[in-house]
Amino acid sequence: MSSDTDLRYGKVQNYVAGEWHSPDEDGQAVVNPATGEPIAHVGFSSADAVDDAVVAGYEAFEDWSRRPVEERIQPLFNFKQLLEENQDELAELLAQEHGKTFNEAKGELRRGIENVEVACGIPNLMQAGHVENAAPSIDETAVRQPLGVFAAVTPFNFPGMIPLWFLPYAVATGNAFILKPSEQDPLTTQHMFELVEEAGFPDGIVQLINGSVNTVEAILEHDDIEGVSFVGSTPVAKSIYEQGAANGKRVQAQGGAKNHVIITESADLEFAAEKTVGSALACSGERCLANDVAIIEESVYQEFVDLVISEAQQQVVGYGLDEETTVGPLITPEHEQRVRNYVETGVQEGGELVLDGRDIEVEGYEDGNFLGPCIFRDITTDMVIAQEEIFGPVLGLMSATDLEEAIEIMNESDYGNAASLFTSRGADARKFRHDAEAGNLAVNAGTAAPMAFFHFGGEKDSFFGDLHAQAEDVVRFYTDETIYIERWPDS
């Protein structure tokens, strides 16, 4: 096996108190999922390393929180510019360690940059309200104030975007911030922190701690971390929420999803098929906004099935840096096998596998974690593949008599992250908006991905907490509102 010095990107580093350090415990290889080649090594950080970051964060917070808000956002302007200038380089790195295509990686980074842009508007976002004469001769004001050190634990599927749901808002509001990225693809995040260092944040305000389960435990148990943000699977999100709350922390924990797309008989079927396949297969299905169950009105069911198969057959499975690739590899061999197991379960349960991507071969990348699009028709709500998050390039199709039944089927799910509707009728869209039980809804759009100036919704088992990521919600998460009551009696 190659030594760390032989690996293309060497050892992944922590960034603590303005300096780069190797994590203090052994870790694991970072592997290119298209080639199976180790490209870096990431060590894991101990509880002592977490404590060092928290101490540095609090020392920096004392000064940072008192600086004028206009001063606090200047490094964010620099950071945004640096992200823009390095977007292609970051996207190439992301494609190598994650497997998504170059264009998908650039799109992810664009979404992250949008959050930095929104956070630059924190002078407006932090305003909390004022009422004159709230009571006789009394004026009352709400004042948002930062709290201290916050942490975020982010997943492998969007290493360039999801950290930016949190980082810019935390520091713009006056807090210190610690990021624990996924150990599976930490290189993109490390490069982003090189840009953080260049942007001019004070030492200790923005810090990077690599690690695994024990590192997360240390974050959750540390008395001086005020709150934790998490994105990942539902079982882990629930555990993070419970443990963090038990330790007196603010917690926002986004879990898994089982998203549905509904196609009515009035929809533009070709357009809906294109967007449905794109939603299910983008990023190889490894995203919480993937619509992997399509419910189609029975009058257009067969026509839509044929269109979906045709669209899915046009997808190109391959290495993410090859221009023609539209579906890259899955993150690890273990995850690939997990998705394959779901496909086999669907077959055993009686779903008709009308497009079977299990025998896909990518020339020149025989050691990659590839799985082609897998399309099921005639699935039913009692099937595992209709109930559980698969996180792979798998799409299930089922019919419903009408929109009302389709929404009822969708609402049976334990998850409530996102849903889409394709229709040409305003009445259908209104019913969907009122009745659908999901936090992100889209009409005639394949993916219900909110812009950075709206919060990222999620309901039921897709979210644990009160305040979501992005925009005003996360600003409130990172601040306390002090109510200032003032009376000046006549002398």
C-alpha cells in the first residue's frame, strides 16, 4: 500500500487557530470512487483536538463579536470572490473524491457561493424589530446577539455546498465556527479552508476539524459549544438531535428523505419525464432532494413510463471528469452494494425492473463503484423500495387514480423533505401546496431546491429541530434575541 507521501494529495489537515495541523489519530484513505485509487489520507481528531479548537474559537469570539457588523462581513466578500476564482479547481477536486460530474460539482459550488452572498447581507438579516410606545412611555427593541462557538457536521454528498449553509451565517452574526466534514471526501473542504485563510478571517473564527464518530461525540459533549448543525441520514440525525439537546445545545439536524414527484394527466409529459429522470439520477441519486418515486395519473401512466425509460437510456455512466458523463460512480464499494441490495429487494418484492443498470461496465474504470440507472414500474406502497431512502440511481414508478390519491400516497411516507408536481392546472398546484406534507415543494420543476435567501425546509423524519439551514432561519439559530425595554420618566 502506498505511503501518505506517495498519495496525490498527501495528508488532509485540520485548520485550528490560524494554523494547519495533522489530526492526532489514525484515520482512513480518501479514495477516488471512479478508479478505486487512494488519493489522500485523512486522520481523525481526538477530543483534545476538538477542545483546542473550541478554546481558540472562544478566545477569538470575544473580540470578533464586538466588531462592527460591516467589518465582520468584509472577509466574506473576499471569500466569495476567492470561491468564484477557484470554482473550476474546486469542482475538479470534488469530482475526483466524490464521483459526481464536473458540471454537477460546479452547480453545487454555485449554490454554496449564493449562501455566502446572502450572508454578506447580515446587517439587514440581523435586524430584529423596534416598537415605540409598546406600553405607556415605553419603547421596546429586540436585539440579536451572537452566542459563542458553533459547530457543523456535514455529509459526503455535497462537501462544497452544505458547509456554506452554515459557515458564512455563523461568522457574520459574530460567532466562531468549527466544521467537521465527511471523512469520505474532505479534500474539497480543505481547499475551501485554504481560501478561508486567504480571505482574512481572524485566527480561531473559522476552524476545520477532521474526524469520524468519536470526533462528533466530542463536539456533542463539549460544554462550550453552543449549538450543532447536522446533515445526514435520519437515524443519525435523530441521535445527534437527542444527544445535543441532552447536553443543552441548540440543534438543527436534517435527516433522510423519500421524495415523490406527481405527474398529472394535464402535464407536459416529455418535460416531466426529463425532469423526473434528472431529479432521480443527478449526483447518482446521492442527494436528499432526489425524487425517486414517481406517482402518475393512470390515464397517462404507460405513456409516461415509456418516456422515462427512453430518457434514462440516454444517460451516460462514467468518470465525472469525462465530458459526456451524466451519472458518476457511487461514493464507496460498500454503498454501491447497499444500493444493489435495494434493487434486488425490489425485484424480489415484485417490482418490474424495466431498466436494469446492474451490469454496467465503464471501460478503463473497472475498479470504480458504478451502477447504471435502475427503473422500476408498478411498485406499491408496501415495498421497501417505496418506503426507504435508497441514495442511488434508482427510480420507482406507480400509478394513482387522481391527484388526491397521489397526494395521499405521498403523505403516507415517514419523510417530508421535498416533493414536486407536474401539471398545467392552477387548481392542482393549489391543492398540492395546501395538502402536500413536505418542507420543500416545487411545481413543474424536478427538484425543490430553495434559493439561499429562503430556508431549506424539511418535515417529519426529514428534520429534527426548530430552525432550518440557510437565510433567516439560520440567522436566528446563531443568535439570541434580547428584549430591551426602555422608559425615561419625566424628571
